[in-house]
Amino acid sequence: MNVVQSGEAVAAARSAVVHAVVPAGGHATAAWRVRRRDGVAVTTPQRRGDVRADLEEVFRTAYPRVVGVAARVLGSRDEAEDVAQEVFLKFAGSSVSAGAASGWLSVAAAHTALNHLRSGRRRASREEAVGNGGSLAPDVADTIVTLDERRRVRAALARLPRRQAVALVLRHSGLSYAEVAAALDLSPGSVGTTVRRAESALRKELNRHAPSD
């Protein structure tokens, strides 16, 4: 995707979020209360209110990362963009500060994408279409093996304890140890241990469900 297309995609996504939040009357219909679940800030409906003034700035700054985190879980940019819209709808009515937005949005993206993965709200045809495009795969057998491995990894990821899965996704999405620690309310020194345990648990899940020859 070139720069122009990327900018258009962000603008379209932002427009979709704003129109979903602000109806013809000009007031937000989605408002949320921050609380804790599994050590992670989440939001629940609370009250109506005007759309937050910092939405556009936060959106433009954080949208690529939110999509990237979701894509790490789902393996599909289209699905990741759908997740991003869900996440920003929640953020639009939340009381999360702009300063805390990046971490909150990353965690929300990981949670939402994992929910899609676990609930089966996937668009497998999109994944298959990407694989069957074939421009990067010299052999259809290679394509099939690659798709199968990706599915196995995602299935294993969906079986991990939620906190481990989120930590693993965030770290492998490029967040620093400090960013992961802040997002998950962990001490910086414990992030490495959490991620290593998650990686070990993922390997065990892959081995446990390895296909037999």
C-alpha cells in the first residue's frame, strides 16, 4: 500500500468511526467507563456525551500501530482494520487520557483481535485468497504449508491465557518492554519473564497439537 492509499485508508477509517460515534444530532452515542479486567484497562457503557476533541489526533497517531497489533493476531489487514474501528469506537467515548491512549489502544486491539480469533469471527476466505494469490509462492504446496502453519500458530495463541497472549502480541508487534509494562500494568523487569513464559507456552501448545505424520 503506497502513502496515498494508506492516507486514504486512515481517512476512511476515521470517517467510519466518527459517523458511528456521532449521529445526525452531533452527539456521541457510545460512551464508556474504564475499569480493570485481568489487570488490563477495559471500558463499559456509562453515559452519552460529545465526541472527544482529541480523537482525530490520537487516531492519526495510533491507527497504524492498532492495525499492526490486530494483524499480528489475525494475519489479515482487512480484519485488522475492522478491529481497529471497533477499538477506536470504544476509545471515542472513553475517559482514557490522550497520554495513555497508545498503550490502552494497543491492549484493546490485542484483546479484540483475540476475541475474534477465539469466537471464530474470522474471514478464512481472505486469508486463503492472500495465500492463493501466489505471487510470492513458487509452489502451491509451499502456500498450503505456510497457511497451515499460520493457522496452527493462531489456534495455539488463542488457547493461551489471555494475559500471556496479549503480552506476546504486544512485544512482537514492536512495543518496547517499557511500553508493554505500562500497557499491562506490569513492572518493567517482569515483562521479559512474562513474554518468555508466553513463548514457552505457545511452543508447548504447538507441540501438543502437532499434526501426526
